[in-house]
Amino acid sequence: MHSTAAPSTPQGYPSGQGPIPSRPAVATASPTLSGFDRSSVTLALVTLSAGVLALLGISWALSRPCVLGECQRLLTVEANNRELLNELTESPSTETLVSAHEQLQGAEEQLQGIPPWSRYHRRSRELSESLQRRSQQLQAVRSPLGLAYQASLLSQNPPHRLEEWQRMEALWIEAIAQLEAIDPENPAYTLARGKLREYRQNLAAVQQRAILERRGAEQIEAAQLAAEMARTQESQARDVETWERAYSSWRTAITALMRVPAQTTAQRDARELFQSYGPHLSSAEQRHRREQVARRLHEQAVTLADEARIAQDAQEWDGAITKWRQAIGYAQQIPENTAYSDQSRPLLQAYTNALIQAIASQEISEAMSRAQGDLRRLCQGSPQICEYQVTRDRLQVKLLPDYVSRIQNLHRQANQQNNEAAKQQIDQHVRRLIDGLELVSLNTEIRLTVLNPEGEEIARFSGS
């Protein structure tokens, strides 16, 4: 098979060697020669590509850090590591710790760039492992610092509820436990020990605040229970004893509120409850005092009434009347709407009636006393004119025989002598006696009966 294509220079031969024929060259396609040419070209291309890639790979490998010459990166990391650890040891602080930890993490990333074929690879790997250990050690200290930071944030703007103080307490306890586990070989050991003292103080402060908050909550609960009891007692209060119990319960509630520690959330609750309980305490106190006053007045009235009865039984009418009046005065002072106000009404009625009776008895006694005096005066004479008996409801006068005989003899003598003057004198004397007896009856308003020596009634005066 012949081809009409222009001839070409075979690969591997120099182009332009020898003259170019003037006649067309006849190319004969030989199967053996054509196959040789294609495989040769392919092999040449593959060989060339592989060589190029090898050259590129060698160039890249040689261009990696720390392959040729000194490993400045490694030296820098080592120097920085020493400097960081020295600074952390000499000037332990949270800022130094955080800075050192972050720079150690960055140093590890720099060492990761040193390839395995570098003669510094083993050294960098050992340094990387050391940095990882140091980083873990610093992280072991940073972790409790983070817990402390959370606790510090929670503690801002106190007071806080008990649950929040307990949460802070748990954070401080965990932070302290982690710091206590720090190995002395840890570069941040000095910092950890300093923080440990600080955190223990913070834990103690938080625990104290939690105790105060718990105590405040307990006092609030005690106040609320006492107030609930006071309300129940008020609804059932009927006398001074029950009002005293209600008042005592309100005082217990207020006292509990006053015991709530300052600077606690319970103190805010205590202020609100105090505004609510205060009026109840004042009202219960006033009612209790009114009941006390009522009881005292009632007891004084009853005591005076007993004394009045004793005086009355002894017929000491002035004393009895004075006591009855005082008893009435105390009973009238018993406040309304108290346990004793209902009892004061029947007492007033009874004491008033007793006073009236005492006054009446005094008047009768005085009348009897006047009657005795008047009758004593009327019955006096020579011979004695009469004898008498005085009781509350009757006056009795009995003429004596000698007096009657004397009057009769004088009257008979006057008749015999026809002495009108003597008869008039006798009649006037008898009239004065009769008028005197009648006046005694009128003054005492007691019926008076006159008897002759034989005991027969000869005259009567009604006393009114």
C-alpha cells in the first residue's frame, strides 16, 4: 500500500542531513517498521514524563522546610518553647497561661510542616510530642480556670437565689478538684497553687452566701407558716386568750422576717411580706389590747360588785352604794365588739338594780334611824311615855301604864277643879304626842300603830 502524503523525517534522525531528492519518494508501508515507530514514540513520551515528574518531585521534596541547610523553624520553636515556659514559671498568671497555651498549639502546627525525609524530622517529632504534653498540661490548668470564669460570671450582681449559689458552689468545687490534681511537674503548677488558694476562698464565700440564702428562705417559710396560723386564729378568735394567740402568731411572723439576712433575695421577699403582715400585726395588737382592757374592766366591775354585796349584807349602805356605782362605771367602759361587751349589758342592768335597792335600803335605814331618834325623843318623860319597836315595814308605839295613869289622874283633877287651863294643857300635850307620832310615820313612810298599855290598837298612821 502506497501513500501520497509528503515524506517526513523519522524520529531519531537529524533533520536536513543530505540533499533532498528531486523526484518524489515512494514510501512503502512496512508493518514491522510502522509498529516500531509508535511504541518507540510512546515509550519516549512516558520516559520523558516520568523524568520530568521525578525532577519535579525531587525539586518539591528539596524545597520543603528543614530539608536543606539549617532548620530555622525548629530552632525558633525550641527557643520560643523555652521562653514561654520560663515566662510561665517566673510570671505565673492567667494571661501568661492562655498565651503560652495558644502559642504551643501554633508551634505544633509549624512542626507539622517538617517532612519525614528531613534529617530534623525525628527531632521535630520529639519536640512535637513534648509540646503536646505541655499543651495538655496547660489545658489541664485552663479547664478549672474556665470553670472559675463561669462561676465568676454567675456571681455578678448579687443577691442570687439559693439554686444559683449552689450552682456556683459546684463549679468552684469542680475547679478546686481539678487544680488539686495538677502534677508538680506541670509548668503552670505555681499558678495552679495560687489559684487553688483563691478558689478555696471564693468557695467559702459562695458557701457562706448559700448558707445565708438558705437561712433567709427558712425564715421566709417560717414567717408564712406563722401568718397562715395567725389568719386561722383570727377567724376563730372570741376572747382575749384567742386574740392573744393570733397576735403572738403575727409577732412570730414579723420576727422571722426581721431575722432574714441582709443582701439576700429573701430580704426582698421579706420586705414585701412585711408590708402585707404589718397591718395585720397592728390590727391584731389593737384588738388584743381592747380585749385586755375589756377583761380588766370586767374583772374590776365584778370585783367591785362582790365588795358591794358584802357591804350591803353588813348594811353598810354608803359603802355598798359607792361600790355599786364604781362597778357600773367600769362596766360602762367595756369597749364594744369585744368578748365582754355582750356580758356588760346584763351586768349593767343587774348592778343598776342593785344600786337602786341599796339606795332604797339606805333610805329605809336612814328613815328607821330617824324614826328611832324621833320616837326616843317623843317617848321620853317622867314617867316615860311609851316604848317602841322599829322595823322596815312597821313602827309600833305602846303607851306605858304609868303615863296613861298620870294623864288620866291629871285630867280627872282638872275636871274636879274645873280647871280649863289644865285641861287644855293636857289636851295639847296629848295632841303634840299624836302629831309627833304621825309626823314620824310620814317622814319614814312607814306605817305606825299606837297601842294602849293592854296592847290594844288605839290609833294608826299609814305613813303616806
